[in-house]
Amino acid sequence: MAAPLRAAPLHDAPLHQRRRGAAPHHRRNGGCRRGAAVTGPASPGSGGFDAWATEQLAALRAADRWREVRTFDARGPVGRLGDREVVSFASNDYLGLSFHPAVIAAAHVALDRWGAGATASRLIVGSRPVHAELEAELCDWKQTERALVFPTGYAANLGVLSSLGGQDCLIVSDELNHASIIDGCRLSRSPIAVARHGDIDDIDRLLSETSLPRRIVVVDAVFSMDGDEVDVVALGECCARRGALLVIDEAHAVLGPSLAPLAGFDGLRVLRVVTLSKALGTVGGAVCGPGPFIDLLVNRARPFIFTTGPAPADSAAALEAIRITRGTEGDALVARLADLVDRLRSGHRSPIVPIIAGTEAEALGAAEALLEQGLLVPAIRPPTVPPGTSRLRVALSAAHTDDMLGRLLAALAALGLRP
């Protein structure tokens, strides 16, 4: 039987499980009506929840897993955190396009033409010409038949998996996939099999053992906490042989891997989930793939149907960022990023460079020591990563200067940490 997705401790609990005889979430005849009396156990009042919340917060603090929002006043990698100026090695703005003059100008033009928001869902009156232009550009860039833009990459993953999964469809998911993929799997109501990280043979075994008529394999192209990449060719061959739909999230794949080899597998169907909010420096997500699959998303994907369309200014900025990325300037930015990555960790193939510290306290201590030197590098702790693997997560950008990288290397060496 397929293994369930692991439920991370504390806040990342699994979806609600229906109890035997419990009513489903949607209303049926005979369900509660507005104004109808509600029977059942007496309410304990808010005091019970107050005590529960206090206990949960105390447990987070005791485990060194406390998090809080910090305001970073920045344009590019340098900004102010509280009363100090710092260089950030925490952003996903891998090519520095969030503050590119042409990207900002495109957003201004859209803002002046269409206003601040889309004003409705895409299926009502929330689709603007810029949304169609962006989807056409995505199709050409990713060499797919169709594309559909979502408000975020998270929403795109939820939409794909909840729309295309089901009780007759096995979903095989890499154990280190992003939280948005995990949540999409849970919402799909599919049987879920969790494959060992990066193990194509394990994926093949899980696909071979199911008798279900449909199969989906979902992976990150580059994994967000380890910065390693999937074996595209081996995975494509496996999915083609087993008749599985391949869903691949390219959120962090600014330096690769290339998905071009997938076109060589006869019968293989691929959906490419793209984020607009990392290397492109804007906000949003998209799904690129065959027309019938996109039509299904338009008609079934609740994160697309029941939310306001992306702001026109955001979509215009993303469109311009793609055009820059596809040109000679984009080639130069990618080359610059690759050079910085190689200087930090030779042979590494993504801008995400994890430096394992060990315990939560050790990772927090290292991050604080770097912050004292004006370097912002986040400490990543459970439940985001497994216990005992708390780490510094360095995220590089083409906008980082040689001096910034030199400061980081010197500070890490002083702490006895090797990238």
C-alpha cells in the first residue's frame, strides 16, 4: 500500500480526516441552514483556545522553532533590517530583476492603463490583455501548447494536483518536495506514495506496484532546501515507460536542469509549473502544458476559479522579466549567477547553497553571528527540514557584487563553516 505523505510536526499537520458518519464539507439537503439551531456539546469558550495557543507557542520557543516577521527595507540585496544595514543572502531574486528599470517601467504602464487590481476572478471580468500576452509568452518560452497564469506558484501547484488527481490516480511525490506540492497532493484525494529523495528506481517501483488506471509523478526540478536537481532524463524515461503524467516544478531552476530532453520520449505528457516570483523577480505562477490539461485547470482548479486574477502590473512586470531573461542580457545575468555559485561551492548547479549546522540552536547562532557582521543568511529549521539538519541557506543573486561574496566567504571561514 502506498505510504502517506509525512506529516511534519507542530504547524504542518495533515488535512482533516473525515470521521465515520461525519458530514462532508459541502452542504447537502438537510444540512445546516442559516439561522437554524445548532445542537451539540456546550462550547468551552475562548479560554480553552487561549490556553492551547499559549502551550503551542511555548513549545515552539522551547524547540528553538520560533519565527517572526521582520521588516526588510530594501531595493536589491542591500537594505535595512531594523537599525542596521545588511546584505541579504536570503532572497529568491536570483537574476536581480525585481528592481530592473524595464521591469518597473512595464509595471507602471500597466498600472496607469488598468489600475491597481484585476477586480474579479479570471473567469468573470478579471482577465486583462496583459494576462493573455503573458500566457502566450510563457508558451513560447517553455515550448508548450498552452499556459495558465495563477496568482502564485503555490496556487499553481494546488490547482494542478487537486484538479488532476483523484481516487483513481496514484500520485508519487519526492520526499523533499515543496510544501505547496505536499498540500496539493493532500487536496487531490489521491492515494499518495512518497518516493525516496532523488531515487528514480524507487519511483519506478511505486509506479509498477499500483493497479490504479492513472498515475502522476510530481517533483521539484531543483529542491528548495538542498539546492540539488532532479535527473530529468531518467525521470522522463521512467514516466514514459509507466504511462505516468509528469508534473515538474521549475521554481528554482534558473541554472538548470533543462527539460528539453523530455521532448524525446514518445507519449510522455508533461506539465511545467513555473513561478514568476523567483528568478523573474515579480509575483505569480503558471502551468504550461498540453491544451486539454490547461482546459481542465480552467474548469476545475479552485485556486484559479475562486480568486481574483493577478494584478495587471504584476503580470506586465513578469512579461517584461521573461523577455529580458530570454535575451542577451538574460544570458549575461545567468552567467554571472553561475560564476558566483561556483566561487561559493565549486560544481554546484543552483543558487541555493545549504550549509548544515546541526541543531536548531547551532543554526540560529551561526545566523546571528553573520548578522552581527551585516550579512543576512536565514537559519532553516524543522519542520522545514528534518531534525538534526538545521542549516544556513545561502541564496545567491546576479546582483551580488564580488565584495559581497568575499565578505560572506570570510565570515563563514571565521565561524568554521565550509560552504
